[in-house]
Amino acid sequence: MPVLPIVRLGHPALRTPARPVEPGRIREPEIQQLIDDMVDTMRDARGVGLAAPQIGVGFQVFVYASEGHPERHPDIPLRVVINPMITPHARELVYDWEGCLSIPDLRGMVPRHLAVRIQGMDRDGRPLDYVANDFEARIVQHEYDHLNGIIFLDRMRDLRTLGYLEEWNEHMAGQEGWDADDTAVG
Ligand code: NI
């Protein structure tokens, strides 16, 4: 299955709200192939999430998974989310580092809700309704933003925390015991 090119900041798809997938079309090969390609593309890029607009497709679809960093985050099994609606489940905002596959090599501090409720559909068209917490909640909010033409830079409260990965690793991450693999990059 093909790994697709990820579009970068400046591509209009990243600033265009995505449209819902007709529920009756979710099981069609075109959408199933899109989902498979998104999963492969996310894994190839070593991201923890990917939204369809990041491969230039204007559908409300995102995928995410986080595996292999148990020292920092519990594993998050692969999720496919279609036509989501996200509502805050905790009023509390938490700041943490994020990056974006469409804005390579930058990291910045982004406030997110500690928990969110996700309603939507899975890849079989079945309804989804669950609450995500902590790191998973951060990924979901990042990917959901992509479906609305919003990127993490728009959410930053202090652009002085923005840095290139190499410098960040050397000067910012180390101070707090973080490394690049711990950040939500999607
Ligand atoms: Ni992103």
C-alpha cells in the first residue's frame, strides 16, 4: 500500500475545512484505501496521528496510534475516526510540546484540554463515542484541528517556545527531561 506525500504548510488543503464522508460511502473501496494509505503514511513518517487534509484529501478522517514509548505514554492502539465531533470533557488545559508532520522539524508548547469526548464513526461506519485523556486527548485535538484548517501554531499562546527540533533537543527538551519521541507529532 502506498505511502503518500504529506503536504506542508502553505498547501491550501491545510487551511480548508474538510467535508464529511457520506456514511453510506465509508465501506467503499475508495475510502477504505484512503484509510489504509493514511495509516501507512503516518507510520512511515513516525507520527502518532495523521489527518486526511495532510495528504491533500478534504475528508473528515483522521487516524492515530502511539506505540513503543511505554516509559512516557501508555500504548494507544490504532484508531480511525470519521466525521468526528469533539467536545471538551475536562475544563483544565495542559501545556505540552507538539509538532506536526506538515510543519517538519518544529516543536512548540500548545495548550489542550486534558480530556475530550469523541463522537463519530469508525472505518466500518459504526458509531464511536468515547473519552480520550492525556496524550491521546492531545493527539485527537491536534488531528481534529486539521479537519478545520487549524494548525498547532494557531493554538500556541507563546511563540517564544517555538524551536527547531535540533536546537530544541539541545536547549529546551533536555531541561525538562523530554526527547523528541515523547512529543505529539501528527
Ligand atoms: Ni499536524
